[in-house]
Amino acid sequence: MRMFFGSWFVLILLSRGTLGIQDGVDARFELWSFMASLWINGHHECGGTVIDNRIILTAAQCVADIPLKNLSVRVGTVDIYKGGSIIAVTAKIVHEKYRELNNDIALLWLKTSAVSDRVAKAPLTIKEPAEREFPSNAGWGERQLESYDAPRKLQNGVTKIHLRKFCSDELIETIGDNLLCSYYTQNDICPGDYGGPLILGNKLVGIAIQGHGCGYVNLPSIYTNVFHYLKWIDDNSKKIRKNK
């Protein structure tokens, strides 16, 4: 069943705040029913997004060197330790040219369908987000950098899209069309949030891949640009279905 996301994303700033996604709030399940928690050896490590019945989209950095037998996902809950379903991962495709900050994208094939009356598929964007738009992010990331203390409940926040030149200038490295640059007050993505979704207009526009100091330094965050990889996602979704 496809959930209605509507304009609720702009209302999250009015809710009670906790940490995780830096300056995030407890997420409403009905707005994030496509959210997946990626587990490695029985522990949450990254986020992911349900984009098809048995396909999760995540960051390559989360799964590139991990054996399939050690991978599973939890869907259908905002509580990292309770509810929903835990499903084994039986196949994966990591971008063939992945390296740090470049082509940081991967697909996971699940043993059974993730979609149910509680779990929806997130539609992919059909255009790139523009400067000064305000997408939403979500995750179970660390409360502080290297604290290894993560919230039990899914957190979400709002960030702001900037020109790539802003990120290039601030980070002193080239940010290409395959990436999105975001920064908004102290909102940031932290370890544990990587691989998770960036949502704008009810569609998936980005994959979280790099934050800087979990909001404690005034530096932007980086996301894989989903629009740039639409053909790769389509081609490799077909491949993973065929060769599962």
C-alpha cells in the first residue's frame, strides 16, 4: 500500500527534537514507511530505501566489502530494536566504479518482499533538486561523532540544497554532477545515517554518504545524486532480478 507523504515534511521542525540526524526529531512512521535499517552481523550500520518489492537502494560504502551472509535489513518500524521484519540479503550490486565520494551507490536483493500493508516503495525522482529547496533526511545515526550512541527511534530532519560550488569551496574538493550538496544550520548526517534517503516532493533524490562532524562543524553534507544514476538503477535492478 503506497503511503501519502504530502506536506508533512515541513511540519517536522515543529515537533520535539532529539539527536541522531543532527537536530532531528522522532520520525512519523507513515511518512517514512519506505525506510530500511541495514544490519551487518546483527547490528544496525546504515540506512537504506525500499524502491521495489525486494530491492533496497543504499550506499556502496555500507556493503562493498561485506559478505552476503552478514547482511540483513529491518523494515516496517521506526524502532531499531522492535517491530517490523528482518529480511536476509541474498544478492547485491555495488557500482563498478565506486570509490570514496564517487559512485557511492548499491542495490540489495532481499530473500522475500519488503513491501506490505506497512511498508511502501519510495518513488525515484524524475528531476534533480534545485538550489534552495528543502528536502528531508532520516536515520538512526550516532548522536555525536564517534559516540557510538544511536537513538532507538528513527530521527528525521530538514536540510537545504546548495550549489555544488559551495561544497567544493568549503570542502576543498571537487563536487561533480553525481553528488548533491546540502547544508542547513546544524542539520547533518552522522555515521549510521549513511545509505539513508533524502526526500523531496515525496520522491527519493539522494543517498546520504558523508557528513562532517555530526553538526559540530559548519561544513556541508554530501549525498549521491539519485537523478544522475537513474539509468544505472534501472539497468541493475533488471540485472539483479534476473541473476538473483
